[in-house]
Amino acid sequence: MTTRSTKPAWVIDKERMKRTSANETVWLFGLHAVRDALVNPARQKLRLVLTKNAADKLADAIAAGGLEPEIVDPRKFDVPIDEGSVHQGAALEVKPLNWGSLQDIAASGEGAPLLVLLDRVTDPHNVGAVLRSAEVFGARAVIAPQRHSAPETGALAKTASGALERQPYLRVVNLADAMEELKAMGYILLGLDGEAEVTLGQALAEAGSRPIGLVMGAEGPGLRDKTRDTCDRLVRIPASGGFGSLNVSTAAAVALYATATR
């Protein structure tokens, strides 16, 4: 006879994701992404596959990483990455990074009290570009839901150009719950919406020196209703003319600059 679990569904989901994460590995590729991962002491490294040319270029990083490389013929570069990926003769299998809890990062993480929250942004190139901008402008973290968001992948790491190793990327079980937690910590959450009446500049001026979370949705669908309702304010980036729009990674860069320099 089997007994039904009395655990809440959210607890079961969290435990399932934890088990999946424990078994998950990621293949990073490209000289830049592999070099930054090799020299990152927080990164658990499993397997390093290089051509002789790439090994020569990464000699210092290989020594720092402490992992013996497998040197392969460029014509037989057989690692599980997407066909056509520009790997430059370098690939590294790793465990995903563990950045710790949302509360620790948001309350006392490095950099200004500034966060980017991504609502169902699934394109790894967009997320990689957002991570790069977040690092440049000193944000504490980029936050996304576990489901319907871009996971840590080689394509994301390559676009991030090393930022994935240094810029916290937290994927949470429920984005709206995480937003409520941030509001309780004193963050003002500004949702980017091209149709909003208030501009980002106006909202930032009214917020003063309070911590800011910039909430951004995917191109097309934008923010989900629940996400919009959980924001403190909806704001827009002013544009000249009545046409055109910014993609999410470009909008994030503009919003991060405006917030970091207020």
C-alpha cells in the first residue's frame, strides 16, 4: 500500500528541481567562456576538451584550473554542444554555479542595491547580454524563474563574455513570490512597459536612494499579469517618435545605466 505525500506542491517542486540540479552539468565553449570558468575557483570543473592550438592559448588558465585537458584533433572535436557552435577548439564540462539565496544576494551582495528580474526571457543570447550589462553597471544579481527562462548553457555563457562567472544569475521557483520578498526587504520594483504613463526617469527620481529592481518581460508577450500586478510601478523608457521598440537586452542596458547613474 502506498501513502500519498502530504507535502505541498511547491515543496515537491523545489525538491525535484534540487535533485535535477544536483545531476545537471553544462558544456561551456569558446576561448573566453572556458578561460573565465577555468580561473573561477567557485566553478566545479569536470572535463576539459581542447585542440592543441586552444591549449596553447589557454596555458595560464589551464594551470590555474587544475584540470588535465584532453587534446583532440580539430576534425574530431566530439563534445555534446550544438552543431555549428563556434567553440574555437575549447569546451569545458562544469556544474552550474551556486550563488546562494535570494535574500543574501539582495540584502548584502556585492555592488549597488540594484537587481534585474526577467519574466520568461528564454533566449540565452538575450540573457547573456543582460548579464554582461548587469556586471558593467554593478547590479547585484539577475533573477529569473526556474521554468520558462534561459538555463545556464554554453550559448548563454559565450554571449555573456565571462559575466556568467562573476554576475549572480539566480533562478527562483516563483518569480512573484521572489518579488514580494524583495519588496519586504525595501526594494522598489519597476516594471518596464512601453505603454506606461510614467517614465523610468520620473520613477527613479521619486524613489530616491532606495534599492531598485528592474522587472522586464520577453519581447512580444511582455510582463505576465501576475508580474505586472506585483510591481510597484510600471514605467517606460522614453522614445522619440511613435514607432520601434528596444529588445529586452538593450532595454536592460539603458535601464541599468539610468538607475546606476541617478
